[in-house]
Amino acid sequence: MALTNETIKLKLIEKFGEQVLNFEEPYGLLTFEAPKENNLKVLQFLYDDAELGFTFLTDLTAVHYPTLKGRELAVVYHLHNLPANIRLRFKVYTDIETPDVYTATRLFESANWMERETFDFFGINFVGHPNLKRILNVEEMDYFPLRKEFPLEDQSRRDKDDEMFGRGGSIW
């Protein structure tokens, strides 16, 4: 029997019940979330289940949602079942004040560098990570540059012509 998004969803609900929620399929990619305390349980189940077999971590990153109080940061896992060529997206949310999420490095060795990069740019503290430190930015940096805490540009600048940046009136 071919592995489908519906099969994956049913198996997850059967195993975790209401702990897995907000199922969607944007562009056919099964996407769902679970509480951050269950991230390792869900990842382990997706990895170990013989029918599911999501043994490849394609990507791990984060997204900052400043307007979602108590859920400002989302850790996003992209997993792939190589033999069935099925992918899925799994999210866990955390608040920005205590951005602690359990590390997936014991399950996926590739999570090591991806979690370090995610820590470096978003400030997610991956609890249990073997070497969680900055990987691309300087150690002295006291902020996380991909959080949406700063405006994209200095609004007080007067030395640029908005029309040259596609803002304002038409150039034609």
C-alpha cells in the first residue's frame, strides 16, 4: 500500500491523539504541529514506524512570529521518507522568553549544525545539544539577526529616492 498524507495523518492521530494538530497540506506537503515537549516523541515515531520511515532530516530552521504571543518562535522540521519519496513539515512553537526545545541530534546527526545555525540566528536553545554555540555570527553578538525585532531599514534616512526602490510613483 502506498504511503499517503492521509495515512501519515491517521497514524499520528492514532499514536498522539489531540497532541498533534493543525494539519494542513499546502502544495501537497503535509504540515502539522505538536507541543514542544513532544518534539522528540513525534520525531522518534516518524523515524521508527516501519510504514512511515521518515529517516532523513532535510532541513531544520525557525520562524519568528512576533504577533503570536506565547508562540513567537516556531522550530520547523522538514522530514523525508526516501523510498516512498514523501516529505512532511513538522512544527513546534515556543515563547520568545524561554525558547527551549529538545535537541534532535541523537536521532539525526545532521541536526547538529542545523540547530547551531537556528540558535545563532533565532536564539532557540536546543536543550541537550552537544555543542550549542554560534556558527556563523561572532560570539560577541548580543542579538539574533533573523528575529523580526528590528525594522528592515532606517526610516529616518533622507538620502535615497523611494522611486529608485520601487516605492512611490511610477518611473514611466
